[in-house]
Amino acid sequence: MWLDEPQVMDEPRIASDAAPGDRREQLGRFLLRGLRIGASTVAVLELLRQHWSGGISAALAWLVFLQVERRLPPPAQEPARPPEE
């Protein structure tokens, strides 16, 4: 049975196949996530060192990055392809 029917597999989507706007959006989301993680880390470290002004500033930056990330629209999904027969 499996020798008679050829297997059709979808080709994996690589980054170069993505639209330029799509790639830019993915990069922007990745960088925003990095900034958010970095700001929270700096906030915790500064507050543990009892550097209050730096810790509070980093915590406020973390809150801003968190709000910006929450307000972004969800990432665009690829339309589902009908199964090939």
C-alpha cells in the first residue's frame, strides 16, 4: 500500500519565504520581548542592590513594554490550505 502511493509532503517554510513585512513584524516582536525581559531583569537586580531610582525606572520601562506588547494585534496566521487529494 505505501509503496504504491507517492507521499506528498509540504515543504517547510523558511524565513526567506516570508513576506518582508511579516519578517519585520516577527523581528519587532522578538526585540520587544527581549527588551521586556531585559528591563524586568535589570529592575529586579537594581532593587536587590537597593538602587531604588534605577530599579523603579527599569520597572516602569518593563510595564511600558508589557503594555505595548499587549496592545499589539495577534500575529497573522496563514490561511489554512484545503487538503490535496
